[in-house]
Amino acid sequence: MTGYVLLESLFTATEVERLRGVAEQVHAEVVSAAEAGETDVTVWPDGHRLEKVRGTTIHWEPDAVGKAVRSLSPVSQLHPALDALWDEPRLVDPMSTLIGATAGRFVAKLNFKRAGVGSEFAWHQDFPYWYCCAGDAAYDIATAIVMLDDNTIANGAMTLIEGSPADGPVRRDADEPTGLLVDPAAVDMSRAVTVEAPAGSVLMFPGLMVHRSAPNRTATDRRSLLYCFQPAGRPELSALTYDPERLARLP
Ligand SMILES: O=C(O)CCC(=O)C(=O)O
């Protein structure tokens, strides 16, 4: 049991080209609003800078020379083509199978691993992030990553620990300031698999999947849409409050 599903080339080249255009349009609109100063800035304990603007949060690349966006979340409300993906049967049907219920919205994110500056996502499970907001409902949340560019080892394709969802919440790194990342010593590298796939492919996994991705050292961007689904009818992430004290209940 790998714990993940890879649907290669689920979206056509034409569909992917359109989604790339939408992603860049949304990026440009949000960044220009940020440059116009319409924001509310938070600096996380790890030094990462988050800026709220136009109903989304820009997570800036921590070390890029010049400013580069690492992610925008939530994002699907910013363009009808992104909103439509919540009802796309090619996503909803397999996600419903994965979570064992009709899949509804939790949150959608747009990740940019820009050429040369896209940084690492360290070992983590999405689960603690969701647990701080949704409590035990976080066990039922799973993510579908729509790859907008080819994913290769060189541009920081995702590495997953096969079967890790069955192990439950994994010990977190006590020396890491956010308290959200997995202790690298607790990662069973013998089960690591890096998922290379062409643009238009979709990778689905539950929130308990242990995963990371490496920096993008290539000359081209690697962009992804991440749609996090949960059983339909539950509150979306935007309606919940982040309570870091919940972390004390996790390993
Ligand atoms: O896009 C990636 O490479 C990693 C994404 C990820 O792990 C996340 O956003 O939680």
C-alpha cells in the first residue's frame, strides 16, 4: 500500500497551458496589490514572511535575491477557472475514493518553485497544519497536486515516504521553530520515492503522508496547484481559527 495515487497526464496540454496562464495572471494581480501596499504582514517563527492581500496570503521565498512568491493560499476564489476545479470530476471522483466520502472543499493553494530560487519544502505532514485548525477532522483531508510543469528530480519533484499515512502523526522536530515539521531522524528513507511526472499529471495523498521537495536548481519554473479536499459539508479552512496549542496533543 503506497498511500498515494498518481494520475499521469490527467489534464491535456491545452488545459495545462490555460491553467499556467491563469496562475501567472493571479500572481501578477496579487503581487501588484502587495506592491501597492494593500497588505497585512506576519513573520513566522522560522523567519518566513507572510503577507495577506486581496483575500489570499503570499508566502514569500525566504532566501531569494529580489522578491519571489513561494505560494498563494487560499487561491481558488481569485479566478473562475481555479474555482471550477473544485467540481472537476477527474479530481473529485478519485479524491472521493481516497477520503471515503464525497469530496468537498477545504483549501486550494498555488505553489511556485521559480527557476533557480524555488526553495526546499522540508520533511512534513500536512496533517499538523490542518489539525491546528480543524482538530480531528484533519484526519479526513487529502491533497491533489495538479502539476503545471513537468516534475523532475532537478526541479524539486515531490519525494514521498510510501505507506507513511498508515503510521499516523509522526514525531516532529523539537529544534525547528514552527513546531510543524517532521523530525528528519523519524523519516524512513528506505521507503522514499521521488515522483517524476509530466505536466498535467495529478498526485493525490492524505494529510498524513510524509513528504518533502527539493529546491528548483533548473532554469525553468515548476508551478503546482494544490487542492485539499475533505468530506463535503464541513467548514473550509478560511472559516476556521489556527490554534497552535493543539500541537501539544501530537507527537
Ligand atoms: O510543491 C511542493 O513541492 C511541495 C508542496 C508541499 O509540500 C506543501 O505545499 O505542503
